[in-house]
Amino acid sequence: MQAYSFAALDTKGKTLRGQLEAESKRHARQQIRERGLTALSVDLSALCKEGENGPRTPGGGLRRKVRVAQLAAFTRQLAIV
């Protein structure tokens, strides 16, 4: 699933903005309709787009490798617990 940002109108004509997770842009629009809203725009969330420092994960973090020294330190700390 991917995160999508949207802008939509409610039944009173008020503009609402938010985010939701969906399989595709079409599915995101369907979810918005099910909420009783009219979609104005649906775009892939900025958290999922390619970052300047590398690809981003859906949660917003950058993907990068863990160094061996960091992994060893983490493993020792976990063993103590």
C-alpha cells in the first residue's frame, strides 16, 4: 500500500485535506467517495516520493544500510536486556 495526500469537498462545500493508504490512486478516490466526500485532488504523498538523499520508505524514513559496528553494539545491548 502507498500513502496518498488528498483534498476533497464535504457536503457543505468545505475543503478538507488529509492522507490515506490505498493500493492505487483509483482505490484512494473510492475511499474518499465512501466517506461521502468529493475528491478534488489525490496525489502520491511526499513521504513516498524519491528524496534528495535517496529513496524514501512509506513511513517517511530514508533507506540506508546499517554499519557492522552499529549492528554489533545493538546486538550487545539487546543481549543485556
